[in-house]
Amino acid sequence: MNRRDALKLGAASVAAAGIGALLPAEAVGAVADLSVPGPGRVVRVHMPGMRPGIHPNPDAARMMVERAVKELTGETDVHAAWFRFVKPAETIGLKINCLGTKMVSSQKEVVFAIADSLVDAGVPPGNIVIFDMYASNMMGGRFDQQPNPRKIRVLAHRESTYQNRTFRAGPAVARFSDIFLSCDTVINVPPIKDHDLLGVTCCMKNITFGVVEKPHLNHEKGNEAICHLYALEEIRRRVKLHIIDGSTILYDGGPKYNRNALVPHECIYATTDPVAMDAIAHELIETLRQENGLRSLAQVQRPARFIEMAETMGLGIARRDRIVLQTVDLPAWRGSSA
């Protein structure tokens, strides 16, 4: 793919997002190698009608997830694409986000599209664990607890144990969940949301504040805490893939549900670069805020400073002129609404 093709992808992504001039063509660089899932590369799969009701259609979600992973890796076979990141004998964690009721949580249909596709690729169901912090939030997000080790497990780490060691990373203090540490590979599956303190919650925050015992201890210096925690080897060597549930976007009032600021987006994103994806999430939220007459995140004293800070720490690419966003437009969903 040459630069002209990359620019065409940028223009196509504007139409797919349906939110005005989100990605000016000049912001889409051809820096990343589109044949490998490296830094600065994000794939977006867009399917109109993937939400026939308030939740995604399961078959549409699976089609989108598998296409996103294949595009990211350059593989034509989805099993081969998954095995670029996981091994069947490993314990594979899917870190979801259920702080926001069933409306703005990681959607069950997207999460199980990933889990079921992994099982079909040869991963034993008992090797997959879907987890978040609180069982009550997970139930509100339509994830009932399932501890059976022979099945895909669904667990709340607040109901489990934490490591004895306390990490101090920059201003951050954390004890990691033993469920998180038991995973050989973690696939991060966040939604795209506004955050009342840090502006944006998507990839980096879902991991750093979502796998520790007392995340509130790090809120005061949240931007710095996100970056220093993500830089820890315990996170970086486990979290190998991010599949983002972009079926909707919450652009104000997050991280909990705000019915007046939740809009359809009908996309699934895949990347290995959480910083690049958070930069895109930030841009999406800021554009929607502007289009709906709201002040910017900086103007309401919630700038997402951790994104640029993360690039300076070598955690990924934050500058939009160095991020390649590849958009795949699929035909509108015409299947059942089950």
C-alpha cells in the first residue's frame, strides 16, 4: 500500500465514522508498515447495521472481529491470525469493561465473538477467562459469573486474590490481580468512552486501572499513573492485542452511562498499539463533543494528557501524522436481529 492508498483509506474512514471531518487526509501518514501489526497501525472494520437493536448482532460482531484480526496480521486464515498472538496451551484473558451498565460496557456479543473464534481455532474453552473487577458491574453488563474450569470462565477479580507485592511505578501504587497474572496472554476488549477525570477511557486505562486492587489510589495523578503502570513488564509482556468494541461511543458523562451522549459507531478496531488507539478514541470523542455543542476536554479541565506522555515513554505512537488507520467497509448487515 502506497501513500496515495493510505490517504484514500483516511478519506474512507471519515465516511465510515459518520461524524464529520474526523480524519483529514493529511493526518493519515504511511509511516507504519501495513503488512505487520506494529506501532502506529490500527485497523477499523465498519459494518452499517451491526446493531439491529441496542446490542450488536452476534454473527455480525464475529464477522467484524475476525476480519479485523486478519487485516491486522495480513493473514487470510483467521486461525493463523489468532496464532500470531496466542498459543492453544496458554491461559488467555479477555479484559472487558463493565462500568456503565449494559449500554456502555464491552458488549457481550463482541467479547464472545472473540472467545468463540479462539475456541474454533483450537484453544480449549477452559483456557479462556473473561474478567473485570466487580461481579455486580459484570452482571449489569450481561456477564454472569462462570467459574467452571472446563468452560469459558467469566470471573470478577475483586472476588479473587491479589499478589503480595506492591508495585510503585512513578506516582502509581498497585497490587495486581492474580487472575490477570495467571494469564499468559491478555486481549484487551474496551469500549470507547469519555471519562470524568481523565477525558478518555479506552485501551490504556482499561488495563492499568482495571487489573489492580485499588485503582482509586491512582486517580489523583491519573495521567502519570496510567503511563507508568503500562510501562511495567507485568502488563507489557501480557497484553498483546487490543480489540476495541466501537459499536457505540460515549462522548460525555462517562465512564458511566449517559443516554444523551451515547451514539452508534458500528465499528470494531484491532491494534497492538494502545497509544495509537487511545489517540483515535480521543479524536472521536472530541469531534463528537464539538458537533454536539460541548466544550473540548481541555476546556472542561479533563485533557487526556496520558496519550502524549505515553509516546514520550516509548509505549506507542500518539502523533496522528504517524498513525495509519486502515478502514475496511463491509456491506450493511442484513441478517437476523437475534
